[in-house]
Amino acid sequence: MEEKKKSNKGLIVVIIILVITLLSLGGYVLVDKGIIKIGTKEDNKIIEKEDTKGEEQLDINSRLVQTLYNQVTTGITSCQRNWIYRDAEGKEKDEFYAEKATEEEKMNFVGNLLSEKNRIYIDCTNTEIPSTMKSGEWTKTSVCESNKLNYIQEAEYGYTKKYIDFIYKSIFGGNAKVDTNIAINSDPYYVGSYIYIPALDKYILYEIEGGGTCGPTSYNVTIEKAIIMGKELKIYEKEILSTLTGGNDGALGTMDDEVEEEKTSNYIYTFEKESDGMYKFISRIREENN
């Protein structure tokens, strides 16, 4: 009887050893095949390094930085340099967030980027071109209609909706959608506007009489630096606005102009990388001067 008990105990020990061996072999196979992953200290260091990766400095003259910067700035050195950042009342905004901006404000960016080489000639014999159209608070007249009224022959131009969509998405992201009910202002004084005509599926130029003048000012603008951190790309700009006296004879724009006052503003332009590798504009904010 005692020998039987010993025999049973020995069998149990053998079974336990076999089970442990099989489990060990199975676990090795799962790990070897990559089904189960065991994290090592070295792996954890790599993951931690990726998560805490710092900012990367960019060449401010690189195509990436210059392309993004030129999409959201006017490049104008006069007093109307920042007209694309105006609010509904015509006042320049210190802070601009694309998600909060109105479509009227966004279309200023599109108007700033319109290229003459992409515009198309519009035949004024087309009867589907309305004589006048509403643009904001103004009623504007088509160039074709102005030709009739003033007995002149100026060329009427327009842009395809596809081209406008391309500019809009290149600035505000691949999923951004143009509101065709909103006119595109093409100059700082809102004299000319491109308005969508559904019958033609094109944006046609409409105008009012007007214009404007600049005060005794000049700008000196430089890109201070550009960085990438994760999906965000930031461009830092320094802007010096000088008020001029008008020189000895009081006339502006002469060699005798003297700087009466200078105002320095620092701006940060933020862009975000999308899934297709392109960047969309997020914001422009004014930094507090140190």
C-alpha cells in the first residue's frame, strides 16, 4: 500500500514537470513569433526617448518654412501689410485661430494668394454674368457691366472653383470646405472681389470705386527661427513698425525720411502636420515683448 502511494506521488511529480516544460516551450514559441512581446529596459528607454523628443530647429530659408510663411503673410511692406488678419470691423487681430475665424476672414488669405497666371478670361457676351452682386455691405459691379456703362473695354477675369478649393485646402487643411456664398477680397481696400457664379461654376471679378492711402509708416520684418515639435511647426517673426516724419520738407517717401517712433511686435505662426504629410495653418498669436 505504501509502495502504491510512493508510485502515485512520483507520477504526479513527473506530470507537473511535463506541464511546466510544455508551458515554458509554448511561451518561448509565442515570444519568438512575436505574439507575446516582453519589454526590456532598453526597449522602455527607446519609447521614453520618443515620447520626450525635444524641438528640432529648421532652416528658415528652407522651402517648407518659406512656403508655409508666405501662405499666411502678405509680404507687403506698406501700412496694409497685415490686412488679411482684419476682423469684421477692419481692425487687425492680435490673435487669429483658424477654427474660430469667420469664412470672410479666411477668404482674405485666399484673395492674397490669387495668381494672375491662373486666372481665366471671361467672355462678356455671356448673358449669365449678373450685372451686380452683393459683397459684404457693398453692391459691386462686374467688369463687363462697367464696360457697358463707361463705354470702355477692360478684360473681365475669373478663377475656377477648383483653383479656389486648392488654395483654401492648402492653407486650412485637406478636409476644409469652401463656402461659395462668401466673396473673396483681392486687395487691402476691398475694391475688387471675386464672387462665385453657380451658372458658370467660376469666381468672377466685381468692383466698386474706391481705394486708400497709407500713413507715414514702414515695416522691417524678419523670421527669427522655425521649429518642429511633434506634429507642430512654429515660425517666429519679428516685425518693426516705424512711423516716419516725412523728412525736412514734410513729404513722405523721400530720402530725408526720419523715424519718429518704432513699435516691435513678435508673432508665432503655428501649423499642424496632417496624415498626408502636408501642414495646415492653426494660428497666429502676438508674443508679449520681453
